[in-house]
Amino acid sequence: DKTEKELTERDELINGVVSVGCGELASVQVIAEMFRAFKEKYPAVTYELYAGNADYTNERIEKGLSDIALFLEPVDIDRYDFIRLGVKERWAVLLPAEDPLVQKGYFPQVRVPYTCNMSTNASIMVRNGLGYAFHIEGSRPFLDRSQVCSLPLYPELAATTVLAWKKRQPFSVTTTKFIEFAKNFVKTYNNREQ
């Protein structure tokens, strides 16, 4: 009982910040569940979630501004240790809700009038009639379907994600505990989803 109490007290002393960089992905749901479960065990820990495109996320982890990154595959992960998340990220197209292609889903030719690195901004462009936008379906979970629709590509184009951290990087005790927790959490999560 004494040892268990000491271990519990030691766990309660774990505090600090876990910093994660990511894109707008469905896999962020797994990160949210992971944060919640880790917070139950270590209530003094706080979290920073930085969302951006792949270049931004990569830059943050390379400069040490984020401890961990959530990357969409394919990604060069030679410099990282990682765990693969079991979430399927499907590519889709955003188009105005009243567009006739909503019913057809067929695109006879593709012309690229603009590019955008965040799907929220892309959906604003689409809503204003500037074209269609390709995006990861999970990046728009709260899409206002009365203004913009999302149609999965056919044939399906899907990718997976990895939660990665730099190899041989010294981390704080908090981040080290989070990474170990994440490894176990993802195993359980992936088994649950299969």
C-alpha cells in the first residue's frame, strides 16, 4: 500500500506541457481522446496543439517547438520514431452546396485557379464560387452542409497518419511519459477499431 501510494503521489507530481503539431485531420480525434485519458492520470499536465500544413508541422518539430507531430502519410520518417494510427484519412472534394456536381460527383477537367493550405480557408473560397477544393475529409467535421458539400473521391483515395517524435531527442519527463502512454493507447485504440 505504501509503495502504491508513493507511486501515485509521484504520478501526481508530473506536470508540464506536451506540445503537438498537426494538420486538420480526422486523426486529431485520437489525439483528443489520448489527451483526455492522459489528463485523468496526470491532471497537472497541459497541452498545446498547433495546427497547420505539413511544412509548418515539420518545421515546428525540427526546431523543437513541438515535441510530437501528427503527419499524414506518405511522409519521410527516417529521423523519427513513430506509431501509426489506425484512422483512415479519405480525400474528398469541397464544392458549393448548390453546385450541380453535388449530384453527379464527376469532374470532366481540372483547372487550378488558386491553392490554399488550410481547409477552413479553402471552404470559404469554395463557398464564394472560386472553384472546388481537395481536402482530407476529417479536416471539416463541422462543415455547414447548407453552404458547402464534401464528396469523397471515387475511386477512394485514402492515407494513414503517424504520431512521430525525433529519434534520440531528450524529452522532459512529462513528454517521455506521454510518448510511452501514447504507444499503449494507440495499440488499444487500433485494436478497438478493427
